[in-house]
Amino acid sequence: MHRFGSRWGPAAPLRLGFYAMVIAGPTLVLAPFAQSPWQLLTLVGCQVTAGTLVGSLLPNVLQDVAPAALRGRVFAIYAVLIAPTSGLSIMAVGGLSDLLHAGPRAVLYATAVLGVPAWIIGATLVHFAQRPFVLTVEKVRAEEKRYDARLA
């Protein structure tokens, strides 16, 4: 992260996540049209790689915006919220695939129907959050410096 941090500053995790989402986004659209297992596995591999990258960057984002005294609480709230939302997405895909009655490819269609808009919304939010995120990080760091100076 240091390599990107020196180039992009505090927005590095968001910018890297945005680029991963943009690069892997088309794989959601292409997955239902895969003709062989290797094509599908390649597309899913790209999705999983991008999702893992974005997910692994999120702790950096939380650490940057949360004051030191509140970081533990922020991570606890994140842990409590991420599990149910992950489960809901799986249930939504399963429910929609049952409604489509499209045979064995129904899960792929449902994933595309739900995943493409979610991916676009997520990438858009990450893109537009970069500037406010940098401002928030700068304010949190300034407050922490003032607090540390008062303690010294």
C-alpha cells in the first residue's frame, strides 16, 4: 500500500478498489454467456480477485477515518454488519434464480441481474467518496495530533 499511498495519498485504498471494480465489472455481464467451465471459472476468478482486493482494503479505510480511541468499536460494527449483508446477497440471488425458472443457468442470470447494478453503484460511490474521504482523514489526523500534543 505504501507504493500507492506515496502516489495517491490517503485516497489510495479507495482509488485502488475503484480500479479493481472497474476492471472486474464486465465479468459480471459476461458470466451468463460462458460456454465452457474454464471460461466461467476465469470470469469468477476475476470477480473473486477484485472482491478480495476491495474487501482487504476496507480495514485500511476504516482505520484511516476512525479516531484511535474508537477504532475497536468501528471494526466491531463493521464485523456485525458485513456478515448479514453478505448472507442477504446470497439469498437474493437464490430467490431471483428460483423466480426466473431459467434452468441451470438461472443462478448466473440472477447474479448478473443483481450484481451488475450493485457493482456499478458501488464503483460510483467509491469514486465520488474519494475527495470527502481525504478531507475526513486529514481532519481525523489533525485532531489526533492536537490530542497527542495536549497529553504530552
